[in-house]
Amino acid sequence: MSTPRERIEHASLPALTWLSRLPRAIPFLAVLALMVAGILVPGWGWVLLVLVLLFLVWVGYLSWPTLDRTNRIMRGTIVLFVAAVTVTQAFPRH
């Protein structure tokens, strides 16, 4: 019987293979474009930020065992930052 991590890694393999075939700048630019659009689009822009957040959590989960402490802190900080931006976009103060 496989562990949940092994099942997630196995299910992620086709998407990771596809991503690895792209030029390195493409995923970065896609995440950046979604972040900018999520911040600038009023109303439902936070949905784009949720997509970015889910992507970052997924990639972070898969890479976590290979990261050293510094990189884990950096990735965790980025996820928290994107989560904070998402919440502020989803629930704006008036």
C-alpha cells in the first residue's frame, strides 16, 4: 500500500513532466501574470490568486523533502505572502 505522499507524487507526474518540458521562464511568467491580474482585477481577481496559491502549495509539498531549512523558510514565507494578498483581495476593507 502506498502512502498519501506517494499517491500525490504519482498523480502529479504527468503535470510535472509537462511543466519540465516548458522553458523555465514560462511557469514563472504565468504565476507572475496571474498574481498581477489577481491584484489588479477588482471583485473576482482573488480567484486568480487562489490558483497561484494552490500551485505554490502543490509545488512546495512535492519539493519539501529535498529542500534545506533556508529554502523551506523562503517557500513558506512566499506562500504566506500570497495567502495574505489573496485574503486582502477577497475581503477588501471599505
